[in-house]
Amino acid sequence: MSTAATRTAGPDHLWTVDEHLEDILATVRPLDPIELQLLDAQGCVLVEDVTVPVSLPPFDNSSMDGYAVRVTDVAGASEEYPAVLTVIGDVAAGQAESLHVGPGETARIMTGAPLPPGAEAVVPVEWTDGGLGEGPVTGMRARSQSPEGAGGHVHVYRSAEARAHVRAQGSDVKAGDRALEAGTVLGPPQIALLAAIGRGTVRVRPRPRVVVMSTGSELVQPDEQLGNGQIYDSNSFALTAAARDAGAIAYRVGAVADDAEILRSTIEDQLVRADLMVTTGGVSVGAYDVVKEALSSVGDEDEEGAGIDFRKLAMQPGKPQGFGSIGPDHIPLLALPGNPVSSYVSFELFVRPAIRTLMGLDDVHRPRTRATLTADKALTSPKGRRQFLRGTYADGAVTPVGGAGSHLVAALALADALIVVPENVESVEPGTEVDVVLLG
């Protein structure tokens, strides 16, 4: 992580949302690439092009269970005048031996098995009597239960064109083709392709490790008994889940009491497993805002300007924010406000892009769109603040849910979008087109 160039504003400077985000993204750098086993690379970003070493499929093979035939031997075949062929054996997937199909001959062939020499097409077993002499069958019986075995004769009731039901060598990808481009996010289909071309490991940027920590002596863990003045800690669960949703490996630390020394010690203990740290709570101007107290004086001795800078942003919710680096490895730390909605909105605007940047992704932001506001009355917004209201989006329209209060967790649970009201707008009438950040 490098020191942010813009962190020179005075303590009374009111940062815009864009300034704060630009400072974060100018500071956070993608993690160094590493070689990972395929399943460990799921969700990671590929850092190099992958070339196909062997064609897929590597040989001509059957796409059906049936019989490998020569086209001339089944020309004109019908149920009234079937072609009668001698069965010379079985060809199964993975079988090393190779039969040669000559004139008047056929071999039973299974799906995925290589097309034997001499054969030009495959007729599905449903076009035959399966060697039973009793008219068309619906499938092959298991070899152990098949009295006709792979010998005798089979009646074929339909003709077949050359290459019918044959998957050609290289019809998927050919040796030398580019299988995947650098920058590809590895999901299940991409991992399947890598395995299919024989790659057991791949070079990627790893998923960042994010440590999430909530603060506040009033916080109690779920399933514990609430005392007077206490509330359950929801922020650390919400932000840990959000970090995982963004692609990170996230670790949740239980709520830390309002004690600056304990908090500082806990953060130092967690640095060993963090590529990014996120705290929630304790960043405002109260007497017990412990994060600000604990980290305002923290800096990196060998890097001028590093440390945690606490700011006021021209936004609602989420005015108080902190950002900087901590520890000998200059681990980025984002300090978010403690109100649940403020915390979550701040995560979506600032932490998620930081995580996606660490992953090496080009597009680090949630998708945005324009939508028509559907509401019973005009929305109000404080002058000079960019407001983010929870909403539900569907079919080009967005509807607010809940009020503007930053403690309304139930309304947040119903939202799948954020309605963005610009700094210079104090009222938005129903029917107006607004910017919308899509959350899901």
C-alpha cells in the first residue's frame, strides 16, 4: 500500500464522497499474484492468459450410446428392411484397446468412447434392436445383465450420415487456442475448463483477507442475554457477510469494549491475518468514540504521512469516516461509523471497491442505473450532502423503503438498491428520474 497523495486536507475540510473514494483507490494496490490449486482459486482473478495444451475433445468420440458403423452398411435401413451387422465387441469410455470396424461390422459404443478405426458414424441404440431381435429398444442393458453381450448380430432400423453423433477432436477448443484471458474471474465453468485441459494450478491474485471488528461496550453477541442499555452486535455480521459477498475471505472479530488500549492491542493481534481491516463504530465526536482515540496517533514510522486520518464527509448517512494504514506492512484500514445503515452504506461505497481493487478487478463498483422514483410524497435531502436512501428496484422504477434514519436495520433488510440524491438537490418529486446503485 502506498501513501495517499490527497491526505493533506485540514481537520475542518469537508470531504466529498468522490474525494474520499479516490483517496482510497489511489492508495490500495492489487495483491501480488500467487500459484493456487484450482479449487483454492475459485473467485480469484487470473493474471495470465491460459493456452490450451491439448485439444478438447482430444479424440473423435461418441455423443450417444449406440453402435459405431460404416455409412454404406446402414444406407437405406428401415424397420421393414433393417441393416443386419455383425457385432465385433464393445468400445467403452477410457478403454485402451481399439477395434477396427470392417464391412458389415459394428461395435457397441458408449457415450464418450473413442470412435473406432473404420467407423464413420454412430447410430443410437434406440435405432436398433440392441441385438435382441425383438424390434427397437429404448436403451442398452448393463453389460453384466446383457445375455447378447457384445457379439452376435444387431438390426439397425435407420441410416446415418457421416459423422452423425460424433464429437470431433478439437470441436470444443483446439491445442494452441487461448482458453482464458488474464483478468478472468474464476467461477465453476472456468475451473471446469482449466481442469479439462489438464491445468491443476493457476496463477491468480488471491482473495483478500478482510478482518471486520465492531466496537462498543453496549454490544452483545447474538444468543446472549441482553442487559440494560445493551444491543446485539449486528454490524460485524453484516460487514463480514458483505466482505465475503464482495469476494474476500472475511474474519469476524467480536465486539471490542470502549477501551483504546484494548482496541489497539486487538487490532495489532489481527494484523497477521489481514490484507484489509474494517472497524465499525467509534469514529464520531463523542467522549467514548474509542476508534478515533485509539488510532488517531497511530502511524508508520518508516512511511511519512501514513496512519489513520479521520474525516467528515458530505454524505448522509455516513458523515464520519476514517482511512489510512497501520502496522509494519501498512495494512489499509477503513473505519466506518457505528449506526447500522451508515455502516452498510459506507461499506458499499468504500470498502467493497477497496476489496475488489485488492483482487485486481477492473470494475470495482456496484452497477448503477437510472430509475423513476415511485413514492407517496417528495423526498427531502439536506443541502450540501449526498444522500443515499434505501429502496427496492424493479422494471425501471425505484421505491423508498423505511425512512432516512441510520438505525433502521429492518428497512435495510428489504432494500436491494440505494437511491442517490445529489448534494445540490433538497427535494425529489415522485416521477423524477434518479440515480440508483443496485445492491444485488
